[in-house]
Amino acid sequence: MNAIVALCHFCELHGPRTLFCTEVLHSPLPQGASSGDISGQNEQAEEEEGGIQMSSRIRSHSPAEGASADSSSPGPKKSDMCEASGCRSLAGGHPGYVSHDKETSIKYVSHQHPNHPQLFSIVRQACVRSLSCEVCPGREGPIFFGDEQHGFVFSHTFFIKDSLARGFQRWYSIITIMMDRIYLINSWPFLLGKIRGIIDELQGKALKVFEAEQYGCPQRAQRMNTAFTPFLHQRNGNAARSLTSLTNDENLWACLHTSFAWLLKACGSRLTEKLLEGAPTEDTLVQMEKLADLKEESEGWDGSEEEEKPSSQPDVVEGQELSKCSPETSLPDCNSWNVAHRRLSVFRSLRHMRQVLGASAFRMLAWHVLMGNQVIWKARDMDLVQSAFDVLRTMLPVGCVRIIPYSDQYEEAYRCNFLGLRPHVQIPSHILSSEFAVLVEVRTATRSSLYPTLFDEEQSLNKYEFVVTSGSPVAADRVGPTILNKIEAALTNQNLSVDVVEQCLVCLKEEWMNKVKVLFKFTKVDSRPKEDTQKLLSILGAAEEDNVKLLKFWMTGLSKTYKSHLMSTVRSPTSSESRN
């Protein structure tokens, strides 16, 4: 996270001052901060907080970091610093702290002031504003301010107990500065909790020191017995003590460096950005609706006092698969289809299935799939049937898919358009002769190797032969739906990889779903006459019979969200007036 975390202090002699700041360096260290380890101060420690490990090392620093009061330094002059180190965190000559994030090769550098003059100016301005005009009621608590030019600031002001201070307390603030306003606002809860924890620890240590000093020498009674002195004289003699003295912690700055570095690391890792291109697709909307329905159904089951026993018949909804197990098959065996027991006898892709079934049989099967007719597979291998459905369903929108993977009895077409059956299940004769169904029988091959040239690694498919039959076979010279011809062209193009073919299929589905949306709006919402509908289909390039049937079937896969949005838009008064 490109940000700076700083600890600021309001000095009664010099006003707001930056005590300690930690910044992120994505590039090599500045010239002054990378000149090597100081002799006698090579200290390396493994610091771990919140699961993040960083190695810290004391290094030399530039004059801007407080080692010198050179006039070229952007930091405050020596004459502006309290003699008692109230305006200074690191003593003169102290090298500062550097932590190396081994995972990202990012360095977290802590010193009194940023080395870059522009950053010094930004931090200085944020410090002054956080301890003067930008405070919340009560002067303690978090606040947000900033602009595009000087950055945006999350500031948390607080008091530290000091028995020698006016009012027995000193005023401090911890600020986080970055240029990304949205990111900083979204990080508010996280920063508030972590910074509040740092403040509580500082205040707790200072309170113990304050109570011990008050017990040894009560300052309130001593001040009341002291003769009155002019305010200016008292002010000049009341230099602020250092924070290490107030907390009695010599390792305070090293601990703050660790906390600030971890804060920058953790805050930068907790939020990620995702690129969304355009509106969600119909498949996405249908999947979201399906998840919402399942969640609502599960909550209904959990909230019921008496749970009814599930029906023996499988319930199938759009885009959802429910298996039906035989009495002698246990539930874990059925669930194992999608887990680790999947054997090698599976279809890898549509191109793979076309090679196995043959061009003519695959075209017949794909035609029935696209038209919404019932596709029945009979096989002993449950994994084979499941893999076939997983491949075939990619040709349809999610809302048009209704699957019963494996059943002991025939299910009607209105319940599912993909049906897996055991070999012994009897199919009604009118279904076998129907033009709205296709049957794929997986039989044991009569020869030892039916496809010797296709499968070098997966020899298990060679033991099967696939017989595709239908009451309405698709002739080879039939034009068929346009999308089927484009799918076959992509599958036969050996220059296209399987991944590219999958992306082509996604684009084709989106193209035809857009046509479905236009047709739905034209016919179901606007109720246009048939003549106008025919003209529209000609414009869409879908006037052929198979294309019209495909569009009508795919119309059932539109999401409820899209349909309700169209209906509510048309029925609104504004829409009615515009139409008139």
C-alpha cells in the first residue's frame, strides 16, 4: 500500500511536530539510507506480527532523517527542537529502521521525517492539520480530511498522561496519508481498530509512569503551593519530555516501526481490485438466482420445526443437477461422482466427444441439445454419463439446463432435458419414436480396440461403442441452426486449441442470447404482430425454422431478473407516456 503512517506531537514551544513516520519503498533505498550498516550497530531481528515476517536492520540515514541540522535538509532546524527531546524521536546520529518484506521485496523505512522534500511537505501539512483545525469533538478520536493535491488523511488524535505537563497530558496523533481516497475510506474500519490498539498500548504504559510519579511526588498540590509566575516564563521552562520517557520504554521506536510496517503491509493486502467488463451475463444472473433459491430453501429447512422427509422423486430446477440413487446405492457413492473417484473414461471436450461419436452422430446429438429436446444416455458407467452431460451443457445457457444425472426410471421431458439411465431401465416406446428425443446407448465394444488411433493415454473408452438413435434423425444436408454450423466449424479447425474453442462457444452463446432478449422484448413485452416478428427475425438472421425453434427454447433460460426488469419498465407511467 502506497501510504505513510506517522506519529505526531503538539509541542507547547514549537507547535505540531512529526515525531516518527514509516513509508514504503518499492525501489532501492535512498543514497543516504543504503550506505551500509553502521559499525557497532549491526542489529538484525526477525519480527513477526499477524503472520508477516520482516527482517529489520539499523542502517545509516541521510541528514534529512534527523542526523544533522544542515540547512539543505527538509526537516526542522536544530533551534526548533526541544532540548529534552520532546520534538525528536530518534537521537542525533541514530540511523533509523528498515524492514525487508521477503515476499514482495518491499522495504519499510522509519525515521523522523520523509527524505523526499515533497513528501516532507505533505506529512508536515497533515501533521499541522491533525493537531489544529481537523479535530473531532472532544479532541480525541478519528477523523478524515484531505484533497487531491496534498493527499487524504486518516487521523486519530489522543492524549498521553504527563505529570509535568499543563493539564497533566500531552496531545498526540497517528495519521495515515495516501492519495487514493476510496481505498483509504474502505480501510477506515481496519485502520481504526489497529491504530486504536497502538494508542491503547501507549496510553497504558504512560498511565503506569504517571501514577508512579504522582505517588512519589504529587504535582497538583505542589503547583497550588507555588507562587504565581507569568505564563511566558512558565511556558519557556516547560519543555516537553520525550515519549520514551513518558512510557518508560527504551524500545518504543523499534516497536512502533514494527507496528507501522505491519499496518502498511496488512492494510495493503486485505483489499483487492477486480476488473468487471460490462453488465453481468445471463448465465451469471441465473447462477446468482439459483444460489439465492438454494440459500432460501436451506434457511427454510433450518427454520422448520418438523422436517418432512424428502420425496423419492428428484426435484430438478433450471441449471441445477440432482441425482437419483438406487435403493442399493448409498448416498456417498453418488456424491463420489464429483470427487476423487472419477475414472479415466470421461469426455474431455466437445471436440473429444465428436471424435468418439463420429461427425454425423455428434451433429444429430448436438442438434437435439440446441433445440431443447430430451437427451437420454444409457450406460453402466455413471462417471461417463456425468462427463458427457458436463460437456454437452456447455452448448446451452445455464437457465436451459435441467439434469438428472442417473436414474432408475424414466423421467418425463418437462422434468429434465438431460437424463442418465441405467442399462436395464425401460424407455416408453413413444419416446423412442419421438422426434423430440435422442438416445445414446453406451454398449460394450465387440472388438478389443475400437478407436486405436485416438486414445493413447485413455484406453478405457476403447471398450465402449456409442449408438445414437432418434425418431427424427438429422440429415447430413440439413442446414440446421446457424450456431450449430459455427460450433462444428470451430471444432473441425485444428488451428484452434480447446481453450480457444471454449471461448468461441461463450461468444456464440452471448450473441444468440442477445437475439433472444430482443425477441422476448418484441413478442412477450411489446406484443407485436406476427408480421413484425417475422421481419425482426430476418433482421436478426434467424428466420429459418431451426433458428426460430432455438430462440424460443433459449427464451426459457432468461433470468427472472431480466424478465421482471423489462416488465416493470414497460408498466411504469414514464414508459407508457413515451410509447404514446
